[in-house]
Amino acid sequence: MNQNTMTQPGAPSHSTYGIRLESVTLKRGDRVVFEQLTLHLTQSRIGLIGDNGAGKSSLFRLICGLDQPQTGRVTVHGSDTAHAADRRTLPRKVGLMFQNPDDQIIFPTVAEELAFSLTAAGTEKKQAREQALAFLAERHRANWAPRAIGELSQGQRQQVCLMALQITHPTTLLLDEPYSSLDIPSQLRLSAQIRATDQQIILSTHLLEHVQDFERVLWLDNGVLRGDGPGREVCAAYAADVRERCVADMIVQDTAVTDGALLKQVADA
Ligand SMILES: Nc1ncnc2c1ncn2[C@@H]1O[C@H](COP(=O)(O)OP(=O)(O)OP(=O)(O)O)[C@@H](O)[C@H]1O
């Protein structure tokens, strides 16, 4: 997908397409997470990488309007997240899959959770329930409809979160470490869905192989944009930096960094 091929009903026009952060400063608690951060995100596949605490989840919270910056402005496909009227349009424009499903899920059963996504985006209650059941059936998950969320595994809850976003088909999906609890078939399914969708995807991960083929990857380092460019280049630069730090800290020996996918990438950097 690119911005010229978007055909979603209600999709923003070409001129308003994209997510803009303009000179954004964000404080969380006593900590300044971002200072004067400016970004314009228009690419269809964007990866977000960086160490723990770098600011990946904070960036997502800003984009979907959960947090407001102390200074600066955030607009999502033309909607200013600081304006109440604009905020009502956000569920159609952007959806966030939280890192922890328990931060996202509100309702006791799977069908209710999916139906809620639709009612929040303006669908009438009865129709929302019918659509939720049909959506589950299409995904061979009809038997999940009455299941209590509290009785699902972590990975199953993550799948419910993903479906609750996909059912409204927002223009942009923000996926915060979406692979972390999924079994291998579900990871493959998610990768295939990401490849196939016409939605804009912004995905944070510690597993570089999930984003290294992306058109654009942002590397956040302590709230600062340390890298921004094609996935392969930015992932390689981050991996080289990790390797250097690990060797300096004697976490790994120079010649011993060969095990596992992540360490392999670091070793190859
Ligand atoms: N609820 C909170 N209150 C105060 N500070 C917070 C809160 N959540 C995060 N922070 C701080 O904000 C900064 C960025 O955290 P954030 O969760 O955005 O990082 P991250 O890159 O998503 O990390 P991870 O890879 O561990 O998920 C960190 O310094 C963190 O301590």
C-alpha cells in the first residue's frame, strides 16, 4: 500500500494522510521522555526499535491520544489528538495493540470485547454483536465468542486484542511488541496479515527480523531519534551498537556472539 492507493471508506484524503509530531515534549511522572521530537510518519510499514525504556510505548500512547504532550502537537491523519471533537474520530484512524493485553481488554467475554470496538467507532449495539460473531466465524474462532477473557492464556488474549483492532479496520495499526506471547502459528499468521493489509502498520519489537525489511525503521535511544531510514540500515546500526555495548560491558566475548537469532544479528553487524 502507499498513500495513493488507499481506498478505505472514510479514509483521510491524501493531503491529511500521515501522523505528525511537531516539537513534542512529553513528561511521564518526573521523567522527560521526549524533548522537541518532530516526526512525520507516512510510510505503510514502520518499525520501532530501541532498548527497554527508550520511549516506544510512550510514542504509541501519544499517537493514539492516550497521553497529551506538555508542548507541541500530534495529528493523526488530520485529527489533532488534543481536540475533543477530533478525538472522537480517532478510533477509525488509529488503533493500538497494547504490549500487555490486560491494559486493553475491558469486557468479560471475547464477543463483547470485539463488539465494543465497533460500538466505540459508531456501530449500533445489535449490529456490532452480529458483526463480532461473523468476524470470529471468518477466522475459525466462532467457539471463542462466549469465552471468558479471564480464562484465556496470555497469547490468546493478545490475539483477542489484535482482532478487536482489526474488526474496525482503522487506517493505522500501532502494534506494541505484538509477537511477544504468540505461538509460532499465530506469529506466522500475524506476519502474513501484516504483509497483506492495506493499513499503515507501525510495529515496535526487540526482534529485529520482524522489521528489518520494513521501508522505514526508527531507532529510539532514551527518547532521542538515533536512527531513521530503511529497515536493513537502521537495524544493522542498532545491532552494531548493541554489540559494542555488550562487548564493552563484557556481557559477551567478542568471538562468542553466535547463538540465537538476536545474537546472530548482533554478531553479523
Ligand atoms: N507510567 C509511567 N509513569 C512514569 N514514567 C513512565 C511510565 N511508563 C513509562 N515511563 C518511563 O518512560 C520512559 C519510556 O518508557 P516506554 O515504556 O515508552 O519505553 P519502551 O521503549 O516502550 O520500553 P520497553 O522496551 O521496555 O517496552 C522510561 O524512562 C520509563 O521509565
